[in-house]
Amino acid sequence: MGYLRVYTGEVREPNYPRALADSVHMTYVEESGREFPLNQGYGILYAQAQIRPDNTIAPRGIANPRILSLEEGYGILAEPVDLDGNPMEGDLILWKTQDFLRFWQEPAERETWQREYDRAGQELLTSETQWDVIRKRWAVRPEDPQTQRVDFPLAVGWADPVIFSRQGRWYFLATNDNNNNIGLFIREAESVAGLFAPETEIHCILDYDQEKEFIQTFWAPEYHVIGGEEYILFAVSGSQWGPQCHMMRLKKGGNLIRPEDWETPVRVRRQDGKPLTESGISLDMTYFKAGEVSYMVWSYRYGIGTALDTGSMLYIATVDEEKPWELTSEPVLLSRPLYGWENQKGTINNEGPYALLLGDWVYLAYSGGGACDPTYAVGYLVARQKDDLLDLRSWYKEPAAMLHRGSVEGIEGPGHNSFFRDEKGELMIAYHAQERERFHMRCTTFHRVHVSGQGMPLLHIPFLTDAENGDR
């Protein structure tokens, strides 16, 4: 038998700031003393931020975590601290879990829990059976450089990547940081590797257009087939900065790389025909269909650059396949950046959603932290496909980042991802990360996604072998 140990991290600016360090970290320690850090040593449990009366976010962290057995399952208790690590008054913070796979956070009144907290320690004896379950969920193994090789960068200055196949050809869409985010561009090739060959032509399919008010922030283009029609979803601003969600449809029989084969983009509207938002910004819209229901998810932010900045939030609504540019339900607030890994240095982000439908589940990946910062990372919202996804009770928000700076050696700030299957049918995650040595830009790469023995798509171990983690 070994034991699980809980602790807080070490502040290491700028790559591991206090917002990350002041969280619950976990490691498994064998009898021999050898340690296996969960989540590559990154924080796993974060104190939820508080929402102020003006709808802004008041972040907080934790200190002195303790672990204990409960009548049912296990608990982790911690003291709340402010952004500078100073103790805060009020209740303790409690996370409950049955198996260290999922966690639920709730307040713990001091008069009820203080004695338990004082008696608890930092370590919990863990059986080999328990450890095997935990290991498969967190893809824990000793450090091995062979697991850390990813081709990076594949496309310098290209962010928010989407890779997909169509009629035997492969395509690549992304935000063009090299061109100040002006225009939508697409590549076509006979293979995934061919998309990143030096000789591959880059086609502009939507250019700067002052008359139509397509002027700046051509952000995060995504390709989706909706009701048999082909669309690109993206955000764009007019002469006044303020990206808003748009979509454009391919004409019947059209060619993806020909600009004249695309219809004029339209702005996404609410049920009443009004714009998606008339204040704030909307961006990073994605589409997926679960069962017979079609959904749009996007990021919305109000008051950016002011004292009333809400942070970017994820909203979800239903649409009709016949007119996907019009919502058929009221938008529902799905997630806010309440965890420390999502809320970094004033960059308060829930953005870049993209759904992976796997088995009976929807894994809605999204990004938090600074989009141009080493702290950028990817998390999950998880729900059953059959459930009503407009009901917040259908969703579970993973507290830990699933892909982060510690996941792949030499890659900083991985985020704003999409999923695809390559020529062999292997599940892949495409994302951008920071290139600091030569280019100082966001750059595209991708790697394989393994599925754990419990059915969880793991983003943080690119070359884990199937036998090592019960992959299937």
C-alpha cells in the first residue's frame, strides 16, 4: 500500500502564478518513497471564486489542505486565502469524492468541520486497487521523455486550429496571427501532414471588406455540417472593435477554397431576431448535435477593459438545423471562469468551446487563462448526450485543467482546441501553444488523445501506450 498526499504548489512566476499554486495538488507515494504526481504536478482542486453584487468575479485560493475519510467516500478540507495568499474569514472549503475521479465542492461551516479539519492530515492510505483506478484517470506514470515528443510548431502564427476531412481531402482553418487577424484562410491537402508542408497554398475565402463591415478580429473559424449544409462559424468586428458571432454557408456544390462559393456571412441572432448581444462581445461559437437536438455554444463577455468586466462566459442554446443562425431557445449561462487556472492576471476566460461526442457522453472542451500566455489551458464540461443540455444539472465541470503547460515538454500555453480523427482513425486534439524561442507567436500543433479504461479522453499524455493506461 501507498498513500495519497495533498499539498499546495510553489509559486513560480510567470509560468506558475499564485492563482495556480494556491490549489489542491496530489501525489501518490509508494512504500519505497517514489512519487507519482497527479495531473503532472498541476493543481487539481481550486476554490470557486465568489460573484460580487456587480456580477464581477472575486477570485480566491486555498492553503493547508487536509484529506480524510468520510462515512461515504472521502473529503478534502482547506483554508480559503485571497489573491495574495492571506487567510480569509469565513467557512472552510470542502470537496467530497467517492473515488478521486469526480469531486463536488461545498461550504464547510467552521463550527461543524473545524474539529475534523484539525484531526485530519495530508496523507491517506490508499490500496493498490484504489491507486489503479486513480492512475488510469490521471494517466500517472514516472517521468519518461519518450512520452513528451510532439511536433511543434507545425504552423507558426496560426491559432485556434481546426483540421477536418471532406470528400477525400484534408483542410486546415485557423486564426491568422501573421496577418493581424484579417481575413479567413483555408488550406487543402491530400493528407494531414500535407496541410503543413511548405509548398501548401493558403487560400483567403473571406477578406477585409469595409462596405460589409468585415474589418478586424476574424477569429476562430470552425467548419461544421449542419442539416446537410456546410458552414463556417467565426467572429468578426466592424470599424469599432467588438467581435461578434457570424456564420457563412457554402453554396450548393461549392468548393471550400473558392471565396465566390461562399454566401455572405450573417450575424447570429436570438429567437426574437435581435443580435446575439447588443452589449459586450460574442465569439468562439461552436456547434454539435446530441441525440436529436442541435446546440450552439459560444463565449460572451461584458465590460472588457473596465471595472465591470464579467470575464468571458460560456453560453449554450438550441438551434434548428434549417436556420442555425437563429437560436430556438434563450441562452443559458453554462460556465464562468471561477477556478484559478481559468482566471489569470486579469485574463478571465472561458472560451474556445469544442465538443467531443464519445460513447454516451459529451466532452465539451474549452480554454481558460491567458490566450497568449503560458497559463492557457484546456478543461472539460461533461454531460450525457441524452440529457437536456440546457439544464445545468446535466453538466459536470471538471475542476482540473486537462491540458496545460506541464502536459507536453517544451510546449507552453496549450489551448483553444478542436478534435479530429486522422487517416488511421486515431482521435487527435489540435490546439495552439506559445513559441517563445524564435517566433514569439501562437502556433498550431496536434497530438493523439488516449481514452482511459474509464472512458475518459485524456489530453495530457500524447504517447502513452495502450497497455499502460487501459486505452481502448
